[in-house]
Amino acid sequence: MLEIRWRCGSTRYPVAAPRQNPNRRHYVIDWNFDEDRSRIRTGYGPENITRLRRFVVGVLNLVGNKKTSIAEKMAKLNRNTRLVFDYLRMTKNSIGKAGA
């Protein structure tokens, strides 16, 4: 399955994104979110939570120091709510400061 990402400012030309090994992606999500023990089992819940977790891992991979592990970044964000908004660039002060 090919993942499609759109270039910034363009809605006409999709660009194929490099895929991560599915086993590695599952390992990262399972290790950091303990996904195998999740008790969400009905309706669209499991699919929605998995997409949310993958989104979080993607954001954490893009922002900040590349040598810092996902677990370290999550621990840092857990203690500092303001930093979460900076990572998501949801405040006026966070533009250009994410991961600093």
C-alpha cells in the first residue's frame, strides 16, 4: 500500500512518502502506548485510537532532536503541557520554536 502525502501549498501533485517497516512502526507504538493491552475493542474505537497514536508518533518524529527517542519525548511532553502546544504549533509564540 502506497502512502500519499501532499506537498505544502499544492493540491494537485501527490508525492509518495517513504514507508517505514510495518513491524518497526508496530513496535514503536506498542512499546510507547502499550497497544497490545488496549481494551478498546468495539465500533471504530480501535481504528481511531491507532490512527491517533500513529499521528503522535509521526509528530514526535518530525519535531525536535532526531537522536531523542519517542519515549523520552513523550516523558518530556507529559511534564510540560505548554510544550505540547509548541510541538503542534498551536500558539503564536511557538512558530519556529518547536523542539528547541
